Amino acid sequence: MRSDKVVLNLRQFMLRQEVLKTYKDILKTCYKIDDHTYRKEIIEWTRHDFKMNKHLSDETGIKISLTRAKMSLKELTTSIDMAK
């Protein structure tokens, strides 16, 4: 019996959960954007960016990308709040 599943250690599992949470938070924030066209662009950019980094396996690279994503989320949230 062959299993292609990758078994993650606790640190990898927790990092994966943090990446998924950040991704979901960005998408939830995008739905607060009133301009439909701009919302669609940001959602597409987010999906593309996360897909491009999907291959990362080293912890440092993942953390750097995660930090960049969190900064983008903060900027997006600030921009939305200022627009209201």
C-alpha cells in the first residue's frame, strides 16, 4: 500500500494553519471592498500569490511569505477603513 500523504511535524502543521488563516482573513477582508472590480482584482492577486508560494517547503521562506501576506492584509484593512 502506497501513501502519497506528507506527514507534518507539529511546527509545520501550526505554520500551515497560520498560512490558511491568513489566506482566509485576506479573502474575508476583500469582501468588504465596495468596488466590485477592485475586489475581484485583489482576490485574484491573493489567490495567485498564494499559489505561487505553494511550493515553498523551507520554514524560513514560508515565514517570510507569511509576514509579507500579513503586512498586505494590514494595508488592505487600513485602506478599506480609510475609504469609509
